[in-house]
Amino acid sequence: MKRVKADIGLTERPRVLRAVASARTALDRRLRAIPGMRYVLAACGIVTPFGWLVIASAIAGLVVAGVVGWAEAFALAIACVALLVIAIVLVAAPSPYRVSLRLPQERVTAGQTALGEIRVVNDTSRRGGSEVIELPIGAGVAEFVIPGVPSHRTWDEFFSVVTRRRGVIEIGPARTVRSDGLGLLRRVRSWDNPVTLYVHPRTVRVPFDATGFQVDVEGVVTAKLSSSDVSFHALRDYEPGDDRRAVHWQSTARLGKLIVRQYEETHRSHHLIVLDTARSSWDRDAFEDGVSVAASLALAGISASRTVSFAAGKRWIPATGAVSMLDSLASLTYSGRSNITALVRRAFASCPSASYVSVIASPAVTDEEAAHLAQVTPRDVTVQILRINPKQRARRRSLEGGVLFDCPSLRELAHLVGDIR
């Protein structure tokens, strides 16, 4: 089984390279629109650089032989033409193989290994020869050599993709490559469609509850008891000061004393998570920890069927389901410069019903900036700032309107969050 390492970076292609690739694609599209040009481009596409050199040598030999009359130049041209004819015969023969790609698990966590399978089927009545299969995996290409497959037989090759960081890896399409011995021509045929492998960020289970202080009849039940709410808890004896509207008259008539209803208060639970994605604020490892911390907090709310809103820079991450949220985070990259205070204020303005705000901040955020962040929201909305700083030990500091945590790594998150409320 072939093992392939897929190194996923957060940097995008340079703007110049993107412009060149776009211009090349546009030119290719216009040329293919010309009648018959598609076949010309396909024929030219199978010629390798060495093949073009041989073609140029054949043409030059014929020109020199015709002008100067050198027999050696004519012999060189004939030899080049013979090599090209042999290469065409070897490459033009149709391949008897049919290739398919299968990836049983299309979602893994960073650090895990994804397994895949290439299946080659010979449906013809003749034995196939040895060929090469190329499989693009991310920015790299893996090569597999197919032995001769007998008629109506199948050959399977398994491979593994070793992931080290989160990201989105495009695997495939698998393509068969036929070439002559000298490498003059190279005929490539692609099979099926590429498969997308989502590498999710690492997460940990955290005991976090984003239930706020705002009473909400449509909220979640809390342990706080009340004489008036919608979540019934129990019956108890009447005490002076109890609201007479809470009297349970059937129990009162049966027991001969006043009995009142007792309720559990329902509070709003809407967790707003804001992740700073400014490129200038993070190094690579700290940013990965920040994404993992934000994902862990979001998963805590989603698994408890609570409302979660997730802003990563100016981008909103879907947080209605765990899979869609992690898929979106797999493709998350840095953004341009941004002011974290303005970012939090903008996010809260879009989610004014949030009961708890978590800000995932970079090491560049100072204590003074964190204290200002804690005062961006109303007083009944608690703000916690999780500053991801691998060089700082884990600590907690109370702020007016919130709390500041220094989180060195993802491993420390569960311990810190356990003491939040």
C-alpha cells in the first residue's frame, strides 16, 4: 500500500500565478471554440518536450538536406520520423483498462490517515500490458505501476493519505498514462471525477454551557427555581409572599392547605463565537489552535442542541450541524487586516439575541484590548476572551463584563472552560 503525505498550507497561490492560469484557461477555451481546433490541440498535447525536439530535428534535417544536399541530414530526418511513427503506433493503441477511484472515508481529523482504493478492470478479451496510473493528491501526484491484467480480471491498489493539518484535499481524477520507450509521446486519459477529502480541525470535548442571564420562555431550563415560568418543577407548601396565581387548587382542596406550583426558570442560550482571522495577528501553529478551540466550543453547543452563531473574520460559518461546520472550517484561511473590536461589534450587531460571546483572539491582543472587548456587549451578555498564546501559561483573569483566558494549546481548553461559569 502506497503512503502519500499531503501537506496542506494556508497560503494561497500568488496573484501573478492566478492571473497567468486564468489567462491560459481563457485562451484554451477560445481556441477550442474554433471548429476542428479541439483535435489539433489534443494531438499536440500528447507530444512531450523531447518529442518536439525530435520533430524539430526532423524538419531541420529535411531543410538542410534539401538546401545543402547533406546525406547525413537526410538520414537524421528519416531516423527521427521513424522514431515518431513507432511512438505513434505504441501510444495510439486503445487501453483495455477501466479505472475507478474510491475513498471510503471522505472526512478525517488532522493527523489521521485516509485510505483509498484504485480499481483497474480489464473488460476486454485480451491481456493488457503494463501501464502507469497517476493520481493527483493535493499539490502532488502519486504514481502506480499496473502489471499486465488478464482478460476479465481486476487489479486493486490501495493507498493512504497522511494528513498533518486541516484543509481540503482534492484527490483525482485517476488517469492512465501511455508512453513510448523514449518518451516522445505521452497520452493521458482521465477517469471519473475528483474526490474531495475534508481534513477537519482537531477538537476536544468541553463542558461548556452558554446559557445567559436573560429570562426567555423559549430558552433552556436552568436549575434556578421561580414562582412563575413555563417549565413546571414541583408542588410545595405555600409561603408568605407567594403569588396567589401559583396556587394549585386541586391539591389545596385535597390536602386542606395551600399548595403552590414551583417552576424552573428558562434562560436564553445563544452562543456567539468570534474568531479573529487577520493574517498579521497569528503564526501558523497558533492559528490552528485557535480554529480548534473555536470548533470545540461550537461543537459543545451543537451537540446540546443549542443555538450557535460562528463568525470567522467577515465570514459566517454554518453552525446548525457539526459536519457542515467542520467542513467549512477545513477550508478556512487567513483574511486581511481587521480590527478585532470592530469585528466583535459587527458580529454582535448581526446576532443581538446572543446570550454569551466567546472571542478567540491571537497573542497580539493585549490585556487592555481584552478589557475593552469585554465591554462591547450589553451588561447582561457575558464575554469571554480566549487568547491563544503557546508561550504563555494557562491563566484566568476577571474583567468588567467578562473574563480573559490565556490558553497555551488545545489540550488546556477543557481545564480552563470547566471553571468558566
